[in-house]
Amino acid sequence: MQEIHARQALTPEGWVQDLRLGIEDGRIARLTRGPAQGAWSVDLLLPAPVNLHSHAFQCAVAGLTETRGPDPRDTFWTWRALMYRFLDRLTPDHVEAIAALVFMEMLEAGYGAVAEFHYLHHDIGGTPFADPAEMARRIGAAARTTGIGLTLLPVLYMQGGCDGRALQGGQRRFGCDADLFARLHGESAAEIAAGPEDFAIGVAPHSLRAVPPQALHRVRETCPEGPIHMHLAEQIAEVEEVEAHLGARPVEWLLANAEVTPDWCLIHCTQMTEAETRALAATGAVAGLCPITESSLGDGIFNGAAFLDAEGWFGVGSDSNIHVALWEELATLEYSQRLRDRSRAALATGDRSTGRVLFDNAAQAGARAAGRPSGRIALGHWADLIALDTDNEVLCQRRGDTVLDSLIFTGGGRDCVADVWSAGRHMVREGRHIHRDRIVRDFLKVTTQLGQDI
């Protein structure tokens, strides 16, 4: 049994001192109070959140889309066109190396697991591989190489818009009809079942634009259990298109036409009315927020204060992976609320600081969104854990919620991460992934092959 002694730890009962934790078969098997003798000793121990929304391959696009194109009003849609052009270069070997790099960065940032919204299914030009799950196997291989926990979310993507138009260009690498997707999902599920015990699978109907209503209604036939993730109400043009073709705004239409339950995770939701915000919170579904990517793409601002006031839960993800940074995601979310409302401590409550509210949501709701029993230092949960050094100029040996506020809002949180465990796998030590050199070397080979522009 691995043993960890924490001078301070955040548990479901609150902050405790001198916690001794035992790990067996990847799970937290024992919690006692006592001295550090014989155990791995750390200053501060937190549950490691799940990164609930990632497109791993987009990591390699970071830094290549920041020049203005011929249209003087650069938008999400011009960025998407560039991303699709980049897709036409990626082979399975490329995708595996890129995914390994970004999964490594997630662990070093403090994430214990990832929900991979996996929609790059086919070969260049859109021809399916002989093994329809070829790309899913590469994602699984990257997760095993890095030791990160994985919930794989194969994406159903059927059309180019609500009018049913055919997929074009890079989109063809995503597309599946119902039969092909059933095969792809089944083979992906077998790959996950053959992996580590903490790996899991769900399903992801991409969006109301990409999946027609009749197919959305049948998604549980393909994946009877596991989480359901879907992009929803991200862009104004998306809202207008859905309203024009389906007769209602995206959130309004989904809640009226699908049984949205707590095992759903709706991604972005940056274009919601007050009524939609409260109605979505009432379902118990997790709002999957990606504040850094949403800022990069100009998506808009999530109604965070109203959502929390309605007892909604949110987690965070790194989406495009242009900057994998757990603490910065949380800070960006809070700052977006302050800028919009001209307020301070927008998401704090009477009994919890801003940092505590942000972290509790990220840990607990992120775990639920991934269908992963983690996010809490509790018996039987996966041992997804972050150990942090507090004897430094960022944390200053602080205690309690002030530690979380300092991690999130000083800009130095990443430098405090000492160790990270995923299902008991001790993959980050002294702030560095144990296979970092090899993973970076493989990634640099890929970027050299892909070139310096799009």
C-alpha cells in the first residue's frame, strides 16, 4: 500500500491536519490521522480535478492562428477554417504524439484525468480506417503512456449544419452515419475495457448543428451507460441557425426535446438567457466551461453567478489546449464575471471564498461529468491527488481557503505543484512528469514534420 502524509488536506469534511492516506489498487483505501513516518510526505494535498473537455490534437495549432486573415473581422468561424486546414496533415502517429504531450501537460498542471471529446476519426480526406477505432486507440495509447485517467467520448458528427448539408473539407474526417458510428463506438469501448481499470467511455453528440434530432434521440442506444457530452449555445451564429431551423434557441430546444439528466455535460453555454441558465441548472447537468479557449475564440461569457445562484454545477476543461493551466482556467472564469458585472468576488459565498467555490466545483462536478469516482479525498474514490509545496513566495505557508485563493489568483499556482497521482499512478514528481523528456522529444519530431504554419 502506498502511503501519503499531508500536513494539510482538503477533505469532504473540510480542511484537516496530519492526514495519512493509504492507496491500494489505485483507490483511497485508508484515511487516518498520524505522523509522517514511512509515508510520502507533502505540505498540502488536494483532490485532482478532471479536465472535462479536451480536443487533444488542437494543441499543435497553438500559436499558429493569431494573425488576421483577409476578413477584417476575424471570428471563431475563421479560426475553425484554419483548424480544418491543419487537420489535413495529421496521421495517427502525429495524433498519438500530440495527445501524449497535452496529457502530460495536464498532469503537470494538476489535472488527474481527462474527458477527451474525440471527433478526429478518419484518415486524411475522410476515408474510414480499416479499423474504425484507429484514432481512438491512439488516444488510449497516449493516456497509457502518460498515466492520465481517461474518459473517452467518441463524437457523433453527421452533418455540416441544421439544414442537413454535407460535410466539407476537414469535417469529413469527423463524419459518421449511424451504422459506422455504432461500430466505431463499439470498438472504442473494447479498447477502453482492455485498458486500466479507471478508464471509462461515454458518448458525445457533437452539437445541435451536427446531429439531427432523430439521431440525438437514439444516442443512448449506442451508449446505454456513461456520460453524454455536447457542445451547446457557444456562438451567436449557432443560436440563430438552431432557432431558424428547429424553432427554438439551443438550450430551450434541448431541454424541451431531450431528457437532460445529471449524467449530461453541456459544453460552453456562453449564449444563454437568464431563464435558460436557471432551467439548465435545475436539470443537474454539469456546465463544461473552457474559459481560456472561450476567451481565445471570443465565444462570450457564461452566466456563472446566476447558474450558481440556481444551484448549478460547473467544471472546467482546456478545450483547444492552447494553454493547459488549471488555476488560470478558474481565474479566467471568475474575472469574466467581474468584468461583465463590474464586481469583485463574484462567485464567492458567505461561507466559502472565491477560490474554494471554484475549486470545489471543478473537482466534484468534473468527476461527475467524466463518470469517474474522484474529485474528493474519500474512501473508495480513485486516488487522483495533487500535492503542493507551500513554503514559497506564492503560498507563504498559508492555510485553509486562502491557499486556494493564492493558487488561483496570484499567477504562480503551477509552480507550487509538486506531485500528481492519477488512480494512484505517481506520474508527476517535483513538478515534472516522469516521462517528460521522451514525450517532448516525440512531439518536437511531429511539429517539425507538420511545419510552422497553416
